Amino acid sequence: MFDKSTYLNRRKSLQNKGLNGVGLILGNGESPMSYSDNTYHFRQDSSFLYFFGLDFPGLAGVIDFDSGKDYIFGNDVDIEDIIWMGPQVPLKENAKKVGVSNTAAFSKIFDFISSAIQQGRKVHFLPPYRGDNKMLLEKLLGISSLRIQDYASLQFVKSVIDIRSIKEPEEIIEIEKACATGYEMHVVAMKMAQPGMWEQKIAGTIEGIAIAGGGMTSFPIILSQHGETLHNHSHSQILEEGNLMLTDAGAESLLHYASDFTRTVPVGGKFTQKQREIYEIVLAANDRGQELTKPGATYLSVHLAAAEVIASGLKDLGLMKGDVKEAVRSGAHAMFFPHGLGHMMGLDVHDMEDLGQIHVGYDDEIRPVDQFGTAYLRLGRKLQPGFVITNEPGIYFIPSLIDKWQNEKINNEFINFDKVNEYRNFGGIRLEDDILVTETGSKLIGERIPITPDEIEETVSK
Ligand code: GLY
Ligand code: MN
Ligand code: MN
């Protein structure tokens, strides 16, 4: 964990947000896989990690905004636990490491919250995403677990987002570590991208690299010759010469900060002419995205500029037609680029998505766009120094989407469907880097994973 001053400062920032009452941040419990003692790898809640730092199950943190006191509720182990788990540090000692001096058994949280409610104090909590925490909140607050999300505190959510959005220097160092592991994962995947190789073998090998790095993957690995399926978690196919392999994968650092990279490579190491042409467009969109990423720019405008690079490149190849700006205004690019350019990244790969994307990525000035494609943009608002974001343009040929648009004549005036149909089996290309917004512009985090077509060909062939 970080030094205790980090957690004290973070909770102080929360105290300074002008909230009244108490803020409740639940940690995560163990999550059973097939019976209760056979659990998935434990992952602490990110907001709990951020403000209370302790990385084990069965904890809840409370910040009393009126008295200024902090509390951690949790249970010390008993002799039976010690027999199975070995000696454990008492909660009191652990809490001291994150600057919290008030601790109590977990069951005491019921008394604490019910007394706060009886005194008419507001209990702020964040939207729960795990079933057991929804049930716990139902018991604590008397609100149905089915509707508990609706009662999460917007003021608390916005305060937490405000603080977590700006990454501290020590967080950047953690993200750099996650990126270094991500680099290794991707280069190994590239070298393994040979005809006859089972996709699963590559996915398993690079997952092993993430685990060997001390953390785990930051999300389930996407690795497929069907890159046109955006979140393709099936790794069942054997690699064939002539296909593209898209790998979207990242690692968590020891302190659970994420990386998130995508590279697309030709199986066997040689791009066809067609593949190289589309690849160059995605790379140009990626470069343009980074160039425009700077404080004060809205990420919506960066997204649309990358979309213009894509539309313009596809027009040069004869796949699109008409005025490029008009095509993007009409959303015609989204048949090829149907997702957003990027998202915040930090303790979560889609940082703070549990708190509500609308609050993380948008504000009163920049509202979500209700147009196919851009509607999936997770981050639209003005960039600030200290934001960490991903930059991940792509071009995909999704046969069902092509058929639908062609049949319904959607954006007919901007798309040459005859030409597009020559690419039906192309698959997809996405190129994703992780970027820090600096005072004056932006910079890539970590060494750039091979990305030019020549670098890719060389790495796969080596
Ligand atoms: N890993 C999913 C994404 O790139 O957003
Ligand atoms: Mn990704
Ligand atoms: Mn991403």
C-alpha cells in the first residue's frame, strides 16, 4: 500500500467536499466460484482501496463528515482461522497503516448506521455492484436491495469522482508498472501469433505474465481473429495465415492500478496490402487522438477528430464517399468505428464505471451524444492534467451491421457498400495506448508497444 499520509490526504479531500452526515464505503467480500470456500481471486472494491487502502475481504469504512472521524469495521481472525490461514495482523494494526485509529468488529456497523439514522443524519453510500453488498445495504438501511442503486448519494458519487479523476504522481508510477507488464504481455502475444497456434494458448500465456507480475489481468483478455467482435472473449480458434489477430489486454499492478492496450497483428508476420492500408488509417487516428489530447480539449472533440481521420482514410480507399465532416456529423463512420475513442483508467480499467459513466465522463457542459457509435463514448468532458485515459480507435467490418445498414440504406450517401462488401471477412483492427494528460499536452505511459506496421512485422517474425 501507499504511505498512510496518502490515505489521510485522500479522506481529507473527501472531508473538504462539504458533505454532511456519514459516508459509508463497503469493501468487497470473497466471491465463491463453485462452493463457498472455493473462491475467485479476491479483488477489493476500488473506492475502498482508494480511501482505506486495506486489501482484504470483510471490511467497511466510514467517514464521519460531521465529527471528522474515520472508522474501519472488520473482524479479527480466531484460532480456527489461524490454523488454516496462518497468523494475521490484527485489524487495529492494519488500520493504523492507513491512518485510521477507530476500529470495531464488523457487526458494530449495524449499531453505528442505525444510530446515525435515528439521529436523522444522512448516510451517503456509493452504488453497489455486488449482490452481497446490495443485501448488506438492505439490512443496514432498510431499502430493498433491488432498488438500492437508486438511493446512492449523488453528492458522494460526484465527490469521489472528482478526487479519483486526478491521478497522483504515485498512482502514475503504479500505472507505469501495470503498463510495463502489459508491454510484455503484448510482445509475447505477437511472437506467438504464428499459423497453427491455438488462440487460447496465447491468451493463457499472457494471463500468466499478468499473474507473474504480481497482480492479475485488469479485465478478461480479448484475443481473437474475429477482432470485429469488440469484446470477443472466445479464444477457441487456431491461427491461420492471412488472418489478423486482435489482442486487447492489460494487467493490474500490485496495488491494483490498470493498464489496457490493444494491438492487431497479421498471423505469421506479414500484412497483406489491404490489411496494411486499413491498419495505417487506424494508426493515423490513434496518433491524431494523442496529438489532440491536452488540457481543455473535450474528449468528445478528440473522438470526433479521430473519427474524421477514419472517414477520410476510408474515403481515400473508396469505402466511404462524400464530405468527410458531414459523414462524421451523420455518424456514417460508426459502421466501421462503432465505439468510443477511450475512457478513464486508474484503479479500474474503465475507471469508476461503478459510480456511473454519466458522472465520470460527462458534466453540465458536455452531455452524452445520442447517436449510434458516439453514444458508446465513455468520456466526453474536458480533459484536465492528471487524467489517465485510453486512446483506442478501430476499424471493423461487422457483416451483420454492414447488411443492416445496406438493407436499410443507412448513411447510403456516405458509404460505398459494393466496395465494403469486398472486406466482409477482414475482421477488425484496434490500436490502444494509455495516456497521461499533462499540464501542456499528453504523454504515452510506458514504452510504446510496437505499433508501426514495420515494427509489428518485425516483432511477429522474430
Ligand atoms: N478493455 C476494454 C476496453 O478497451 O475498453
Ligand atoms: Mn482495451
Ligand atoms: Mn480500453
